[in-house]
Amino acid sequence: MKTNNMLTAIFSLFLTLVSCDDIEPSFDSVQKNRELTITNELLSSSFVGNGAQWGGYDVVPTWLGTETLSDADWNKLYERIDFMRPPFLRILTNSGWSYDNNGTYDETTKTASLFKMLDYAKSRNIEITYGEWGHSYVDNINTIDMDWIANSVKFLNYLVNTKGYTNIKTVNIINEPNGSWSTTAGSYTIWKDVQLAYVAEMANYSLDNVKLMGPDIAVFNTASQTNWLTDTHTDLGDNIGLYDIHVYPKQQLIRNGDFADMLRAYKKATPANKQLVLGEIGFKYTEVDAELKTLNEEAIANDPYAGEDSNMMIYKAFYGIDMADALIQAMREGYSGSLVWNMDDAMYNSPDNGDYQTTKLKRWGFWNILGDELTGKPEDEDIRPYFYPVSLLTRYFPAGSDIYNVELPDKKGVRAVVGVHNGKHTIALVNSHYTTYNIVLKSDFIKNLVADKYTYTSKSDGSFIGKVDENGFASPIETNMNLNFEKGVNMTLSGESFILFTNMN
């Protein structure tokens, strides 16, 4: 009896060992889970480009008593945006800021900043989506002010055909119409009626090359409003030149990859022959990101120039990782571009209730160009960390790029994408997780590449590791690297880091 028990025990132990061996990953499977493989799977073509919201400065005359920014500030802006090299920007205005609702406008006052921006964009061949924050109405929001329609389109025609801003390709009329804060109070019908009236008035001018951008809805973190896109296609058809949505995701949504699932739902609802972009992207923190929400609220309270609508994490390097992850996920889902909210704190004040006396800012920008003049802090004009990865994802994914897929290993937080333009390549990788991974970058599609390498790693103290030049612009850590993708490029992808390879100028 004892012998039989002993034999049974030994046999059971043998089976256990065999079973353990069976579930142990093989060397090949471990190796395979390190590989990121660049493929020839085309995700999108004729990329519109990444960029930013740029516009406003409408409060500057009240703040400074001058028509617009100083020449020194404009030149500093131009230099920084030149490095970023955005192919796509969004500039919105309103009746009363740039023209009067009686159809008149004064180029020496109200339009001073607008023309500065449009002159710059035209000189750099930057595509502009131009528009207005909301519609004008009489009696109630359901009754469109047709005089406003006439004068708004008249001003658009002046911009395009008189001033020659033919780089205005789309008009974005009514911001976030699905929101209770919009002039539509969330009504699709009102938004649609405004768009149709606008298109009808545009037909009275030579504006055939300008289309609508929309529906411009704010979806934040949900895929529940795809009907706005399908209804827009049904009701407006080819009048829509570019589809767009606004996203303000939670950090958790980005880092766990669920953001891609949400984006996919809206891309699926977009007509197959049309392009979809993120018309605004920023981060808002709720109870899901409780620690960040508390930190943001405390930072706003401690900054006398931070308005209630601010994201104070722009001062922290991890925000650059989150934004890079979001932009890469959008490109991987076939989106044709993303516009970061926003370029500059000095563009808007907060709350935006018409009180131009308040000097509280919407702090979301890459900098505050009025740090010296408005806050008395010249250092507030310094470039903030997240400009580093965003500027590279803008500069090195030019308009017209073809975007290709990268097959990813099963590693949390790892995303990658490739852009090809005029035979040149850019490869962007991000790891938004805290774990450092050893990875191998491979491809049968691209055999070899000689490229520059940029790296950006977030540190726990809010700063970053990354090489910059004397202007604070991203600089390659290594140039003319020989990358043999056929053999495999072994590399370390640190926790909370971003890497970009490019052979573009």
C-alpha cells in the first residue's frame, strides 16, 4: 500500500513538472513578444497633419492697450511654430471680434491679430480651418440670424478672395454643437440648419474650394454619439470637406488603450471616402484620475493667472507622454490628423463669459507669450515639456504622408506608427507605462534606414530627459544611425518615454 502511494505521488509529480514545462513560454515566444514589426499595411493616405488650435488674442487690446502683440512676441511665436512646422491649424473668431454684424470691418483694429496669423500661415502653406465659435440668432436659438449668415460669409469671402488666404480649406461653424454650452444647446437640428444656410450663402460667392468641417462634436470619453457623423453625411453630403470630433480623454483611457476603441467607433461612422481628424485634443481629469484631478485643482488655486478651464499638467513632462500616446493612437486608427488644444495661454481668458477684464488664462498652451507683459514672469514664456514630442509628431508627419501600421507586442502602454512622405520615413514609438521594455524593431517592408534619433523620457519630478538646442527645441540624441530592420534593431524603451527616428529634413 505504501509503495503504491509512493509510485502514485512520483507519477503525479512527474505530470506536474511536465505540465509546468508545457506552460513555460519558449525562447521563441519570449523573443516574439519583444518585436515591433513595421508593416506595409496602409492606415491612411494624404495625411492632413497634426497641429494646434491657434487663434484669439482678442483680449490683448483690453489687457495691454495695444491692437495686438508686440513684434518681438510675434517673432518669438513665428520662430517656435517654424520649428514645429504644422501643416494644419484651426483659427476661430466671432462676429464682433473680427467684423461687425452690419457687414463692416476695420483692418487696423479688430483683425490685427487674425491677419498676423493668416499671413504667417499663408507664407508657410499651412492649411487652415477657419470659423466661428457659435451662431447668431434672433428671439431664440432656433431662429437663425440671417444677417449674421450673410455678413459672416461676406467676411469669409473677403479673407479668401480679397486677402488671398486661399489656404483656408474648410470652415468650422459652431464649436461643439452637441454640448449644452454651445449656441445650439446641443441641438443637431439647429446645427444642421445653420450649416445649410451657410452653404447656401457661400454659393453666392466664388468659394467652391472651401468646404465645411464638422460636426465638431465634443465626445470626451464616449463612443455614444456616432449618430452625429452619420446624420451629417446624410444631411450635408459633399458639403463636408473634413469630418472632425473633439476629445478630452481621461489619462486612464489613453494609457490602457481603450482610447483606440472609442476612436475606432467614430472612424467607422465616417464615410469611407472622407477624412476624419481630431479638431481638438486635450486632457481633462475626473474622479477616474483622482490624484491628477486634485493636483490640477490645487495648481489652479495656487496660480493667480490660471482660470478654471486650465490643465496645469502642461508643466509636467508626463503630459508629453500622454499626448504623444494619444496622437499615435489616432494615427493608428486611420485619423488624418489631430489639433492639440492649444498653442498659447495668451489666446483666451477664463471663464469665457465675455468679461475681458479678467487676466485669468486658459492655461493649456505650449507657453504663455505674454508671460512678461501680463503675469510679470518672463519664465512663463518658456517652452513647456509637452512641446517636445508634439512638435516632432507635427514636424515629421507632414501633409500628404502615408501612415503605416506597426504590429505591436503584448506590452502595456506600447504604441508605434510610421509615416512615409516623398520616400522619407518617420517612426514614432511611445511607452506610456512605467515599465522599461527591451524591444526589437523589425520590418520586411523597410530593410534599412539611416536616420536621426530623438528621445524624451518623463522623470518623476516633472522634468524630462531629452536633448534640446539653444532655443529649447528638440535636438537629435544621435544622427545618421544605421538601422537594419531586416536583422532587427535592439533597443530599450524606457518607462514613460517617446522615441522618434526620421530621415526627413
